[in-house]
Amino acid sequence: MKHRRTLLAALGAAALHAPFDAIAQTAPTVPRIALVIVGSLRTQSERVDAFRKRLRELGYIEGKNLTLDIRELDGKLDQLPKVMAEAVAAKADVIVTHSSAAARAAKAASATTPIVLAITGDPVKEGLAASLARPGGSITGNTMILGLSTQKTAEILHEMVPSAKRIGLLNDPALPTYQITKKLFDEAAAARRLTPVYLHASSLQELPNAFASAVAQRVDMLVVESVALYASEPKLIVDLAARHRLPAIYSVDSFIPAGALVVYGYNGARFFANAAVFVDRILKGRKPAELPFEQPTTFEMVVNMKTAKSLGLKIPQTVLIRADRVIE
């Protein structure tokens, strides 16, 4: 009888807990999104805010039906493998980032975790996708039009500094697209009878030497390539240009608050907001392999008159009337 009572008690307890166990097993899991910022939240806050805002518009509430794990690198690209491995270990359902180097690190950490690139150059030429229409792997997102900062920006800057003879391009030679942008820059310089000068920096620490080299090589004006590393510390580059009295143009909007002379390019906040749309599609079952990369359809030009005055430049009216915004 004692054994019988013990058995019945055990069965009763099991029956009592069974419904709760079943509920626990069928409770929906909260998706986890890892947002890896190459720079810092200090310099990328507008983009992160745009990403969060679009997620809310799509019905995702942090702490309720979404976990957002933000990781910042402060420009320390050597930490990418470690940070991406940590994101995968934390069981991220989607990794969102904004550079080809970050995408490669994420892919190395996991061949199956979906990766959304808020911003990248040419994912096909960088070996990240089979094609823009059908990426064919675990990576999708937004892509810039390759060569934007090496052709149109060179044209705008020369219009602002018509007396220039030598035009510099600040770029990272370690990037897979370096030779492509170099060729486009050669063509842009030749079309304007300018001598091209190539300045290199693969780390933030190399930037001061790159600007010193620009002065030594008598560079009259500078195009700063749209490199994620450079955009992570815009004030550093803008201050270096000001210190060396070098007119410079940028194709990344994060340089605007830093006091850039002129910016012609994409709106990064819009790109990050669109990355949230990719995340939503993936969480609803779509595969990155089947989600086409998207390209920007509009670009903005911002001119800073205060910076122009400090450089002794008179901005032509033809440039001002084309500007979307003029900062006095």
C-alpha cells in the first residue's frame, strides 16, 4: 500500500505539472539580433536609432518579442573574429553589420547564421554573394554603387577647387575592391587632367601619416573613400584635413556632424532602417540566399560654408544650387 500511495502521488504530481511543461516547451522563443558596429555608438548613434525605430514600426519591441545585442568595435578591426564568434555563441538569429570585413568575419564564425549588411560596397566583387539578384549564401542587405566616391565626388571637388592640379584618394589597400576603385579614380582624374595621388591607411593609427604624405606630395584636394573604418572616426579625419588645410570630400553622411567641407553620398540612417526590413523578412522565414541586395536610389549633397571659409574657399553657385543642404 505504501508503494502504491507513493506511485499515485508521483503520477498526480506529473499530471499537475504536465500542462505547464507543455506550455514551456511550446512558448515562442524571442529572436536575438546581434548588431555589430565597426565604429562606436558615439559616432553611429543616428544609424542605430534608425534601425531600432524601423524595428518598432515592424512590430518588434526590445525586451518583449526581440532581443537586440549591440556590440561596438571602436575601429578595432582585429577584434572582429572574436566579436562575431561571441555573437554566434550567444545564438544570434541574425547578425547585422556594415562592412565587408565584418561580413567575412561573421561568415567565418558561422556558415549558417543569416547576415544582413546595412551598408557594403560591391558584395559580388568582394566575394560575399553570387549575384545581387540572388546572393546564394547567408549574406544579403544594402549595397552602394561602386565608384561613387571615385568619380562623382572627384567631379564635385574639382568644381569647388578649379585651380587644383593634384587630387588624392585616401583608401584602404587591403580592401578587395581597392584595384577597382583605383582604376575608376585614374579615369576620373584623367578626364579632368589631374594627377592622381594614392594615400593609404588600413588602420586609424596610419591616418596621420597618410595626411602628412598628402602634404609632402603636394596634393591640392582629397577624396576620402567610403571605408567603414574611416566612417567609424569621422572627426579624426575631418580634423586632419583641417589641420593640413586640405579641401576634402566624403561619401558617408557620418562626416557631416564632424564639420566636413562637402559630403556627396548615401544616407546611412536610411540604409540601417532598411536593414531592419531585411531582418523582418528573415525572421518570417525568408532565406538570405533568395533576398536580393538593394541599392540606393537617391544621394544627398551637403556643403559646409563655415569649413569652406576656414579654408579660404569660395564655393561656386553652381555647386550651392545643387546642394540638398548648406550649413552656414
